[in-house]
Amino acid sequence: MELARLGLALVAGGLVAAFAVLNTGDVKVNWIFGSFETPLIIVILVCLAIGLAVGLAGGRRSGTAKQRRARKS
């Protein structure tokens, strides 16, 4: 199971990397603190990093809640 999960993560990472490398043109982005011309690869990587951080934080919270419930039972 763990090997399948690792394989899926590697495939997904490869697809994201290929997608990011193919999209290097500049785009206008409205960031929180202003609007800038930014390479699309930067926008993709920032969004990926934010998504990973939120996903990992949510996974950890879920796991600790399950552990607390298991201890109470």
C-alpha cells in the first residue's frame, strides 16, 4: 500500500513538474499586495506549495483526532 502511495505521488509530482515547465510565459497576477507580471511557473509552484501545506495540516489534524477518539474508547 505504501509503495503504491509513493508511486502515485511520484507520478503526480512528475505531471505537475512537466505542466509547470511547459507554462513559462508571463501572466498578470493580482497578488494580495499588488498586481505583477509573473512567470506562470511561479504561480503554479506557489499554488502547489499552498495546497500541500493545507493538505498536510488537514491530514495531521485528522490523524490526531482519530488518535484521541481511539484512546477514549
